[in-house]
Amino acid sequence: MNDKMYDQGVRLALELGLRVKIELDGVDIPLESSFCGFVDNYIIITPPSPYHQVQHKLFDGAELVVRYFYQGTIYAFQTKLFAQTDKPVRLLFIYYPKLIQKSELRSEKRSCCYIPAVIEVGEKENNGIIVDIAKSGCHCLIRAKNNKRMIPFKIDDTVKLTCKFPGVKVPLEIIGVVKNLRNSRYEINVGLQFHENTAEVTQKIIGWYLSTIEKFVSAQEIKLDIP
């Protein structure tokens, strides 16, 4: 994992609705909020849940640590509570951080692809597409128009993928854990980390598929370089 520190000139990578972890001094229970937007030099988030247990800790000037995972990177920063409002909804305004820590988790290159897959969580099932893949994980895109009901994914959900790689006759079953999640009204983008006990034959097929993509890309680059 590659840790780097950046000053406030670097803009935070945040999306509306992104879930963030909150740490408050003297509070040992896990707290979670959602990102709502930026205003001037402030970040707007929802009150951490469970709110009723930490309400007394949320006073103006209270120090807190914010952590979140986004596109293969863990972001963390220290900040203070500037103000809060109750109307029309309860929101917190925190100062934009002076220092931002980034921890890169993705140590390997992902390859773009288009592999139809059936995605299952428990007894719920969606049709989707694997849009990029590496030896340790992949991203799946699930569109509402292709499914009657979207699975309500959560971080750390265990997911089973059933898919057929080009050139492989037998469908593969791959178990993964949700590590990155982006939702909208029309689609869900799910980042999965493959289970450490993934079958050896499955690992070999994924490795073979990645090597064929790399060879194809290299061949195309060579062709482009020839006048």
C-alpha cells in the first residue's frame, strides 16, 4: 500500500452519496455518514449514524477524522466541525482539510473488458457486465433497464459471479467481496475483490485472459508505430 500526503491544493475525490467513516474522540463505535456536497471551503455531510449516541460530541469545533474508499484508494483527513443545521434537513458542515492522506490499494493494472455476468448476493440476482478486471478483482456494471429489481449492495457483501470468458467453454463461478460501490438511479458500479480462496483453475483462466489482452494491446501499439 502506497501512502502519500497532499496539501489542500489537491481536490478530494468525492461523489454525492458516497459513504464515509467518521471517527470522534472518545467514541469507540463505528460511525458512518454520506457526502452531500461542497460550499466554499466546507464539506457537507449527513450526521454520523447512530446519531443519538454521539449527538453530544457534535459541537462546533469538535475534531473528527474522515476516511473513505474510492476507486481503489483510501482517503483520510483530519478536520473540525464548523456548524450544523436542522432545517430543512439535519446536515453537518466540516472544514476542508489542510492535509489529505491517500493510500493506493490497487497495485496491479486493470484491463478493460466486456464480459456478461450473472451477479448474486444471497438469493438475489442481477444481470451485469464485467467492465474491467485484474488478478485480484474486477468492476461490474449493473443497469436498471436490464433488471426488474436492483440488488441493494452494501460494502463487504459477498458476491458470486457466474460468467463465461471468451475462448472458455465452461462458465466460471467467482466469489468476491464488495469494496467499492457507486449507485445512481439508472445503474450500479460494483468494485469487487476476489476471495483469497478462489479456485486455482479460475485464477489461471483469469491470468490467461489478462495475458491475451496485453498481447493484443501490444500488437496494436506495434502496428501504430509502423509508418
